Amino acid sequence: MKTEAAGSRGANILSFLKKQTAAQAALLLTIISIISKPLGLLREIVIADFFGASRITDAFFVSQILPNVFGTIIAGAIISAFIPVFVRVKELSGEKSAWELTSKIFSLLALLLILISLLIYFFAGPVTRIMAPGFGPSEQELASWLVKYMIPTIFLGTLLGLFTAVLNAYQHFLLPAAAALLNNVFLILAVVLLSSKSGIVSLIIGSLGAVIFQFLIVGGGLFARKPYLKINLNWRDPNLSLVFKMVIPIVIGSSAGLLNLLVDRAIASGLPEASISALNYASKIMGIPQGMFIANVATAIYPTLSLHVAKNAMGDFKRSLSRGLQALWFVILPSTAGLIFLSSPIIAAIYQHGAFTAEDTLLTSGALAFYSLGLFAHGGNALLSNAFISLRDTVTPMKLGFLVVAVNILLNLALSRVMGASGIALATSLAAFLNFILLFVLLRKKVGQSILEGPFLELVKMTAASLLMGAAVYFLWQGALAWLHPQNFWVKLTILAIVCGLGVLIYALLSWIMKIEEVNRYLGYLKRGRDKLMGVLQRIRKANRSN
């Protein structure tokens, strides 16, 4: 009996590691994000400590634009378009046919990437001038040199997206998410161990090492389970056409985000020195709640929305989307308030040491505060865009994306003249809000009313609780400074972490006092989890007594 119970538990663990449900995937991705985001923050701290905000970091961050584009936009589009087609082919025609499709996509994608890599290598100079037209000759030369060395990250990072899509189609999320941790680990180790002798070359070594090992781990894990990939140049396949018909609008729509990034960097390159670095450091901080909550909820809810659409259960579709939005905003709104009220302390505590000066803190904290204003809209955009894709409408998000880019360019040009780098951050947030409003209105027309179920009062209460919490943590931080006068970096970071933890408790208490519905939902989750745990423990006790 004991052996059977242990075997059953072991089988359940192995089953979870091989395949996760949507709820398990959301939990798993969040847990890994909790590990990954501090590592990402530590990476930025290390870069800031060793290189500060300078022409070197400006050039390095410009050289990362293309790898980020291919590794997120292109790979993300492949994942979004490939999964439903792969699953459908696998169910209707069998696993062999699904892997024949995968082999065809892999072969075509590899060939296209080789051609793109060659073009980038031979035209690195013009490409760099497009991305950073305000750079001087020395900065242009350094950035174009770095762009050439980043080419392997473009090639491998994009193919990594295909491997991730296949694993996700088998409902396996653990390996790709865990492998992504290597990006931060490799860059940190490379800078710490090599920067004193190699300088900026350490950043190149860290970036290349991360993507190579990530590719080997994810690819090796996939082929160890399903060794079916091969070169297949027979591209006359209606399923292949279907994938690329879906990919192209997603890529074009996502390129609106690239265009936004290019415009931001191009305009910032004409601003005072370190403006690009300030925007980058600020966006990395804002990326913590984005990566921990927005991306995970959007990833987890996408299969559920697609399933409701396949079953033509539009009532369930709207309810799932509504709950997803409310659950996301319950976390995003206090994150926004915390980042705004503590923007300067966060930047100072995290970055202001080594080569990073008080002036750099002032510049970066302003950008962080204005970037953070758009978190609410960014969260809504992620879920609403996935809703359109699950409805097989990839054209509407694409059209809206370019409209928003045009507005963002105008806002960038106007606000950067008055506010500098902070104006660029504010323009990005305003454009995100415009995108959210348009997506929301058009989706309501497409599927009917009640996208956002529940009273509007819930959103008002979340906002009020977030503002009160933000004010509370601001005064807590000011009090800690006046009382303790911390000077040491780790002491400051510890105090900041304690203040943020108190902010979470304050927000939870305010939410309970205001009777926000999400609190009851989370309490229900905790109660069900406790009941399940108690049930498992009781079964184990019974099994032990019977033996």
C-alpha cells in the first residue's frame, strides 16, 4: 500500500512536470517569474554598477533591439499562430503529420533567418543609423560593431520560439520558462567575471552564452521526448499556409511595437547623453509587473479563450475574459501606484551606486513614473489582443497598432521637447491607453455587451485602494529615511523590500475593508487549496495506518 501511494504521488509529480493545465501553467509561470524578475533586476544593477548610464550602455541597448524584436515579436507570433494549427493537425491527422508541418516550418524559418542574418551583417552600419540616428560617429561605430555580434542571438532566439510553441502545444511550459532564467544568469556572470579585463565584450559573451545554452536546453529537451524534426523543403502544404497567414498579421501588428521602440530610441538619441539608458533602466523596472502578471495571465488564458470560441460558447468567452481583466487589474493597479509613489527611491536604492550617479537617478525615476502610468492599459491590451486572435481576427489589432504608432510619434515629438526622456515615457503610456480604448470598443461590437462584467464600482474601489496604499508606502519610506539614515546599498534595498511588503499588506487590508470581489475570490482559492491539502494528508495518514 505504501509503495502504491508513493508511486501514485510520484506519477502525479511526473505528470505535472510533463504536462500542465491552464491553471497550473499560470501558477508555474508566476513562480518562475518570481525567481526570474529579481535576477533580471540584479542583471540591470550589475550593468549599471559596472558601466553606469553612458555611451557604452546606450550602444549596447541599441544593439539589443533586433534580438529583442526577433526573440519576442517574431517568436511570439509563431507561438500564437502555430499552437492551434499544430493541435488541430495532431488531432485530425495524427502526430506524424503534425511533426511534418513542424519540420516544414523549421526548414523555411531557418532559411529565412540565414538570409536576414547576412543582410544585417553586411548592412550593420545603415541599420544602426536607422535605430539611433542621433548617435555621433564613435557611438555609431560601436553600436554597429555590437549589432554584428548579436546576429546569432537573432537566429537562435527565433528558432527557440518554434521549439517553445511545440512544447506548449503539448501543454509543457516548465522547460522553456526555466531555461529563460539563463539569460540573466549568464549576463550577470559575464559582467562580474570578465568586465574588468574585457569591458563591453563581457556583455556580448553573456548575451551569446545565454541564448546558445537556452537553445540547447529547450531543443534538447524537446528532441529527447519527440525526436521527429527533420529538414523538409516541401512547402506546398495548406496548414503551412494557414500558419503564415496567421503569423503575418500578428508580426505586422507587433511591428507597431517595434516601430514605437525605434521611434523612442531615435528621438532619445537626440536628447542629452544617457537618455536611452534611462529609458531602458526604467522600462526594465516596469517590466517586473508586466512579466510577472500581464504576460502570465495572457499566456494562461489564451487556450481557454480559444476553446470557448471553438465550442461557440461566447457567454463563457466573455466571462473568462472579464474575470481575467479584473484579476489582472487587481494586481496591476497597486503595482502602478507603488512604482509612481516610489519611483525615485526604487531607482536610487537599486541603481545609484558605482558609476550610476544622482543625476542618472533623477532622469531614470522620471521615466519610470510616466512609463508606469500605462501599466493598466498594457495589461488590458495583452488580454484583448489575445481575445481577437482567438476569434481568428488578427487584422483588427494590426490596424489599431499602426494607428497608435502614428499617435505615439506625434506625442513623442511634442512631449520630448518639453519633458525630455520623461516625455517619451508619457507618450508611450498615452498611446497604450488609446490602444486599449479602441480594442475594447471594437471587441464589444464584435461579441456583444458584458465584456467587463461586474459593476464599475469595483474598478473604482481598486483604484482608491491603490492610491491610498501608494501614499502610505511613500510616507513609510520617507519616515525610514529620516529615522535610519541608511547609506549602505543592501540596507537601502532591504528597507525598500520591507516597505513594499507592508504595501502589499496595506492593499490587502484596504481591499478587504472595501469588499472588493477579487479578495473573496482569492480567499476562496486559498480555502479550496487548504481543503485539498487536508484531504491529501488524511489519505496519507489512512494509508500509513493501514500498513
